[in-house]
Amino acid sequence: MSAPQLKIKDFGVSIEGKEILKNFSLDIKGGEIHAIMGPNGTGKSTLASSLMGHPSYEVTAGSVELDGEDVLDMEVDERARAGLFLAMQYPSEISGVTTADFLRSAINANREEGDEISLMKFIRTLDEKMNVLEMDNSFSQRYLNEGFSGGEKKRNEILQMLMLQPRVCILDEIDSGLDIDALKVVSKGVNDLRSPDRAFLIITHYQRLLNYITPDFVHVMMQGRIVKSGGPELAQRLEAEGYDWIKQELGIKDETVGQEA
Ligand SMILES: Nc1ncnc2c1ncn2[C@@H]1O[C@H](COP(=O)(O)OP(=O)(O)OP(=O)(O)O)[C@@H](O)[C@H]1O
Ligand SMILES: [Mg+2]
């Protein structure tokens, strides 16, 4: 594995004719943790989904490259194979597919034919990762996310990440709905994966998560693009003062997407 390099340049994305991301640019390298914060409706989840290739989003401008390869040209499964991973803000429930079956298929989809993970190795790894996340083994035999509590779904997203060992991990509000103990467990899962060969893009509303996962960079999104960047101290100021000072500083009246000023 080598250190990933994700380059997002002047990215523009629309949905149903409505422009959501506009001139979004960000470079992410292996070893780095970038946190993205920002008020509701400023395009954070749109960024996450469109990087993964969600079919509802139409790319209207710009480029996204991973290790020099054009990501926008890849199908969703190719993006996963290239090492992109998204833990969703609202994970879907899939009835009829157990969590274990889903994870095994996802792992094998990222491997060459004939090089599938052995059942023994899969079970051993699954046990180990579920232990790290303090998840009860019975979850692996339940249908994917069906009837899972909000916090259990989030833990399950992190389980996927630990099993797949992706190179670029995008986590969309992984902390929302987690109790304090779960927050610590999930943060430990993320910190265990921290490596020079891996990068993280962590979307969150709360500085609290960043007490457990120290970011290298904190970015603020408004109007579908990054309007301010800094270090962990920026998240602390946002927690204390909210977003008004940034809007004043930059002369932004309405921070939601589709606004001109
Ligand atoms: N399918 C859709 N149809 C119409 N508008 C959409 C659709 N998906 C997203 N939007 C709009 O795009 C804007 C950005 O949404 P997005 O989910 O990216 O925001 P967000 O920054 O993740 O917000 P939050 O912090 O609340 O999760 C919102 O105004 C939203 O209503
Ligand atoms: Mg969102």
C-alpha cells in the first residue's frame, strides 16, 4: 500500500438542477486527518456522496484525482477498489443480507478473482474488529442495519471501515447519535487505523469528536465550498462562538447552498 493523494479541484455538483457544490477545492494526503465543519445544508454530505459516485449527483465542473487517476471517470465499485470509503450519515437498512455476508462480499469485491478471503480468516478478522468496537457477535448475523439503533448503525459503519482498511476514509457525522462511551470506542477504531498510508476526511458538527480524533486541518464549508481553513483551534473557536464571525468576516449573508453572497 502507498500513501494516497486525493486532489479535488474546482469541484461543482448539482442535484435536480440545483447547484450544491461550487468551486470546491481540497488536497488530502496520506497520514492527514481533515475535519470538515459547517452549518446545516452547506453541502457536506453532498461532497461525501459525490466523491463516492452516488448516481443522484451530477458533476458539473472540476476534477477529482486519486494518485493521479481520474476518480470521476470510475464507477462506484472502482472507487471502492481504488481505496475510497464512505461511512454514511444515514446508513441504509438492507433486509435479507446479514452484516457478515455484506462485509465478506465487500471485502471480496475489492480483491482479485481467485484471491477471495478464506472463511476462517474472515471470521477471525471479524471477531477481532467487533471486539475492538465492543460489538456483540450477534450483530454479524442480523440483517444489515435492520432495527439497529442509531448508535449501532454508526458503529457498524466503522466496523466496515476496519474490515475494508480503505486508503481514504470519509466519515459523515460518524459521531451523531453516539453516546459518550460509543464515541470513545469509535474514535479508538479511527485512531487505530491512522497511518501514513491512509487519509481521513471527517465531517462533524461537534468539536467534541475532535478531542478524541485530533485533526491536522479543520475546514469550514459554506455555500458548497471551503470558506475557511485552520488547525484544531478553529474547531474550538466555532464551538465557543458559532459561525456568525466567519460570515461577518467574509461578508456572507446566507451560508446555505445556492446563494450568491
Ligand atoms: N435530492 C435532493 N434534492 C433536492 N435538494 C437536495 C437533495 N439532496 C441535497 N439537497 C440539498 O442540498 C443542500 C446540501 O445538502 P447536504 O446534505 O449536502 O448538506 P449538509 O451540509 O450535509 O447538511 P447537514 O449538516 O444538515 O447534514 C441542502 O439544501 C439540501 O436540501
Ligand atoms: Mg450532512
